[in-house]
Amino acid sequence: MARIELAERCAAQVTETLEQAPALPPEERSWLVAAQRRLGERVAVLQARIEESVALPEFKAVRAERQQRLEREWLAALNNAFSELVAQVSVNSPLVEALFPHQRFEKLERGGATLSAYRAEFALRRSSGYVRRLSADPEYPFLLPLLEPIDRMSDALAALGVAAELDEAAIAELRAPLTAAADELARSLRQARSLCEAALLDEPELLAAFKFDERPRRRSESS
């Protein structure tokens, strides 16, 4: 969001300004620090609200990007589980065959429908009685720690799928705290500008570096 970008730019500029102006009076320095702290707090709140609101229609691109990242992490966890399991029980073990009957993982790197189908098939194998029984067997203490990262990625991917359809009431409920946090950040940006202008009243060149009137560049819809 443009407001987050502006707030982060302003906070970074405060750090640079404090380094460039060591002779700035303590009170004026405290105003800059207060502006930086306030922006940091508001940005953190807004980012948390965005995380909570990722199911909203306007965050479709965010969900798609997150799905791609989670799928890469899922595949990395799968490869690691396979390698470690083979090291523990050998490639010919019935457990390896139960979990990994198909071991051409390089095909999955292309993602898309191939990876989705494999994930669905693996979920069935993972939930089989045989695998669940061995996961709880003291003779296989290594099994559950190997599967847990895959389980976490699977749960996160499933949660993204739930976000596909929301009714108007659910959308409004999600959007309200997000809008409130965005408004609070906008208010803090105005306050930060006033604090910086007051602190740097006699340092116009340092104040100009904040570029308060420069609008952030628009990002493409896919970014």
C-alpha cells in the first residue's frame, strides 16, 4: 500500500537525518524520533490487519503470490522428508512406498495442476491408517518431525482456498478493521509531517529530503 511505502520511507529518512545533523537540538531530535516511532507502530498494525484481511477480493494478487511461495515451501519440505526418510529406513521400505510411490519430484517444480493433483494424492497417503500408526510408533521417532512441515504448508494452502468465496457481510466485517488501521496510518503520516517540519524548520535542505509531497509510484496490479 502507498501509505505503508510513504511511512517506511519517512521513518528511514529520520534515521538518515539524525546521522546527518548531530548538532540538532535534543528537543527537535525527540520530535523526529517521536514521528518515527509513531509511524512504525501504525505500519505494524496495518500490516497485521492486511494479514488478517488477505481473503478480501482486493488481495487476490497477494493470495496468488502467497500460494506460489507456499507451494515452493511445500515442495521443499516434501523433498527433505523423502531424503531424510530414505536415510532412515532405505528407499525400499514399505513406509517410503506408502508415502512416495511416485518419486519424480522434478515434474512438480512446474507447479500448476500437476502439483495440485500430487498434493491431493499425498494428503490421502499422509492420512492413511498405516502412516498415522507409524507416526505414533516409538520405533519411528523421526517420522512425525519430517511430516509436520508438510502438514503446516498444507494447512496454509487450504486456508487460502477458503478465501475464494465471501458474502458481503463477511467482506464488510473483514474490511472494517483494515480501513480503520489505514485511516490511523494516514493520520500518523500527517502528524509525522508536522513533527518533521517543526524539527527541521531551520534545516530546509534536510526537510526537503523527506519528499512529503512526492507521491509513491503506482505498482502494477500483479505486484
